[in-house]
Amino acid sequence: MTCLKPEGALPGATGTDGLDFNAYDRMEPRKPGATPAPFRNGKPVKDANISPAGLYRPDYRVMTPHMRSPEYVQMSTAAAITLGLVEGQMHGCSCTRCLNLLLTYPEGCRANCAYCGLARHRESERNYADRNFIRVDWPAVSMDEIVDRIAADVKGTPFHRMCISMITHPNSDEDTVTVLKKWTDRIDPDAIPISILSNPTTMTRDDVQRLRDMGSDIFTVALDAATPELFDRTRGKGVQSPHTWKKYWDTLLEARDIFGPQKFGAHIIVGMGETEYEVMKVVQELVDLGGHSHMFCFFPEKGSLMDHLPATPRDQWRRVQLARYLVDYCGVRIDQMKFDEQGRISDFGMPASELSVIIDAGIAFRTSGCPGKFAEDISACDRPYGDSPPSNIASYPFALKDVDIRKVRSQLGMLRPGETYEPGEEFDL
């Protein structure tokens, strides 16, 4: 068995108090302040009522146009580059294989999640369509133009999957249906499969069923927090937000019934104060239910209520990434693993020789999400640099090279005898 024995702080630790993990009692979000009346519910945008003209790129120096789903949606910068709407390139990869679409309204998301750049508490700071989310801007464009571009060459599209991301807004459920119909009226879901990143707070079981009936094949819930206490502190009453742990799990179980095995899952953010044992318990529960976990590494999003806190130490992140892959795809169970007194993984429950092969394959350390067309364990939703800068990659959006594997092994404390890694070596190639 391969055993790691972390004791106190490890070399290169970057977590709270110099530890190699982010402790719960030190990851407290700031409390949200009250928004002045002139800025509430997108009032400046609605009062100005400027008509959008083609693609809108977030720009806080101008008044944001009045854009509203289902006519308009936002998309990740990587998706906009891949679609040819924005010029640019991504380090190490040819942008993204997933067309991530985000519903948009002047009122914005009415939730107040502590780690999110789209949160309601930012109303007086920045209009909704100008806010950063998972480290990047999200340009806005008409849904009709998106469909026109994809429908013109479905066979030639680089996208393996399309995902509609809902937000907490009174119109979100109906508008998701309309956006989905705009897509499926012209693009066969068998050609480009469809995922739904849901908003359980406003959804009913009938909503979940309708999205399945209309052609979406995977349904995910952004659980994000690994425990009820952490959920409430970062997504519920602790930050004046409407979400509840129970409603999220209720919707997840409905998705299991409606979408079926391997067609539902949950997002989990690592490093917000949970222990590695706590996050792996959720991973195991999802697998036992027939679903999957999609992992994100906590990053202090600028403008969020947690932007003053440290990103997840890479040692903690790599341990959880590897353990999650073993449970999701290799048949390992957490009761075969060992955890230390601080809940850190100390043994992965697999012979060293077999574990070494999995590490060297590198797939465990790539972005996890809904699958694409390459393999079930290689995500279409590769979210380039959505949880880290390229200089210190958390989730790799590309196949790892030898130097990347050595970097990961160094972070795990599992370099082979005689093997070395020097920081920044991958940029010297």
C-alpha cells in the first residue's frame, strides 16, 4: 500500500497557518454588506436601457447594455475564443471542448455564495454582465447567433458538449427551457450532447423531468460545499443566501431517478474548510448513488467574500484529485483508504505499483466534469484555468507531459528515487 504520512506543515505548504490544507476555522467568509437602493436589482442597467449591439465584452468603464435571457446568454472566455467570437489563445491547449452558456439578467443572480464573483453583494460594485466568474470574463451574445454558428457546421465543431448554467433568478427555469429549445430545434443532441448545471433552489421535479424530456442527457448540481455546515456558511443563511443543503440533495436524488446512472453528478470545491475525509465521503456517496463528482480547486475569486483567503494548497488538492479518481473510475472505496487525525489522506488503498501507473497516466489531475467524446474519464468541460493561473495549474485542461507528471509527483511527495522537479521547469521547454 502506498502511504503518505503528513505531519504538521509540509514543505511548500500555502494553506492557513502554513499548513498543507485549509482549516475550517480559518476559512470564514466576510459578511455581505447592504446594497444601496440605487444599485439593487440591476437598476442602473434597466434605467439606462441601452440596447445591445452584437457581442458584448465585459467592460466596467461603460454602461452595461440591457441584456436578458433567453434572448442573450453569456459564455466563458474560452468558449468565445473557440467559437470565433473573441481573439486569443490558451496556454497549452486549443481552448475548450465545452460550450458553457450562462443565463444572464440585469438583476443578476439573487444568491450570495461567498466564493462566487457573480454574487448578489457585488451589485453596487459592478453590473452583473461585467462580473468575473471562475477567474475570467463572460462575454454576452444573442442565443440566436450562437445557434447559427454551430448549426452551420455541426460535424466540424470542436465542441464535444454544450452546457446551460442556470442562476438563481425568478425566470431561470422557464428561460432554460427556451434556451434549450432554441438549441435542439436546430442541433441534434446526439451530435452535441447537452448538460444542465442546475439551480435546485427554484426547481421542481417536473422541471428536472422536462429538461430530460427535451434532450439534455446529464444533470449536475453545484453542491460545492462538502458538509451541511460549510454549505450554510458559504451558500445559505451565513451569507444571506437562499440555498439549503436539503433542497440541493433532494434535487440531486430527483436527477438520479430521472436521468439515470452515470447521467447525474455534483460539483465539489476542495479547500474551503472541509477535511479530505469529508470531501471523499461525498465522492463515495455519489458513486454509490450511481453518479459522479466534478472537482474544483478553491481559488479566491476577486470581488468575492472569500477573496482574502488562500487558494487550496496543491498538496491537499492533488491528494483529493487522485483519491477521487480512484473512487470514481478504479473501484477503490474510501474504507480501503486511510486518513490521519486531521482528516488527510495517508493511504490511497491501492498497491504502490498500480497507483504509480495511474499517476503517470495523468488523467486524475485533469479537469473533471461531464465527459466528452474521447473517454468517460476525460472531461469535455475542461474549463481552462478556471481554478488557477497557468503558472500554478490546479486542474490541467490538457494531457500532462512528463514535466507535469513530475510536478504533480513533487506536490504529492511521491517523486521516484533520483527523480527531481524544479519549480517553473515546465516553462523552460
